[in-house]
Amino acid sequence: MDFQHEARQQGSWTIPAGSKVLIELSLIRPKQQNDCPDPFLGESKNGLRSLFIKCLVVAGTYDGHYFYDRIWAPGFLQKIALNEGQEKACARGGAMIRAFLEAANNISPDDASGRAQSCRVIDSFSELNGLRFPVCVGLNPEPVEKNGVVYWNNVLYQVVTPDDPDFRHVMDGGEVLTNGPIICASSREKARAAQNAADETNEPSQGWGTDF
């Protein structure tokens, strides 16, 4: 039996928090139809609108890994009165979408030129599909159990824009991997309990993959 040509074993596909990697962005259409002004905008039960995104790593150690996140739409696209917490979340979402456009077009956040201003304007969220830019990843605080394995999904913590000293390195296909955690400290006890429960099923643990 010759295993020489079998694939190498993969380690954890959770990217350490604080690492910077190059991703390709894609938007996920909401499952339910709504009256939002853009087909990629979803609407929660309380009326708050958001985008669902998929981030596919396209270079480096974690090439092929992907994770999902939700971006709250900026205030001018909301139809409900926002409370203080919602205003902050929507402001962060608007800032992040702006950063998508700046990073993908190699525009500094301080650039006020005509080209920079035009690159920050889109007619539809569909224009975000396929954009590539560097991001800094974080961790979802809630662990997930699948096939007997407990892990933490990555989330988009921050877009790496051209004013960041690591921008060009990552944009050119490099990466900045930290020794940051792949487990959220606040969830360790919950994870331990979940792992113990999984162990009691006596099911074999499956390897880490990309289909999280």
C-alpha cells in the first residue's frame, strides 16, 4: 500500500486571531425576498438590514479556507429607527464597506482625489463580488461542534487598507500569521463541555476542513 501520493494532513483550519491574509469577497443572497433596495440586502425580523458575506482565502498557508460573516448596512440604508447600539453597528458596517473599496482599489483612507471618491461609489452591492484585498481575522466567540470536533469560526475583524505597512506584502500574495489564539478564552469552559459531550458519543473525530 503506497501512501506517497496521498494529500498531506491538514492542521487546524482556524486562522490565528490577528493574522492578515488575502481574501476574495462574495455576497450571499438572502433566502427570503424582501423590499430592500438591493437584492443582496437581507432584513432581520426587527427590520435591521445587513449583508451576508463569504471570505475565501486565496493565498498562503490557508489558501482555500473560507469563512462567513454579516455586515450591518449603514444607517442611510436602514428603514427603522436605530437605537444607540444599532447605530454603532451600522456605522461600523458602513466603514467596513468603504474599506473594502479602498483596499481593493489601492486607495488610502485619506485620499480625497477624484479617483478615490469615484471608487467609493457603487450602484449595486453586486459590485463587491470578486473584490480581493487583505483582511485581519478574528474569532467568533461561540464555539461550533461538528463531527465530534469543537472549533471556532473566523470572522472579519478589520480590512487592511493601503496605509497599513503590511498591505503590499499581503496584497502581493503574502501573509502575516500571528501566534494569536484559535480558541476564544471566554468560551474555553463551554468548549470543554461541548468536546466532552462529543467524546461520549464514541464517534471518530474528523479532520479539520474548509466546509464550516
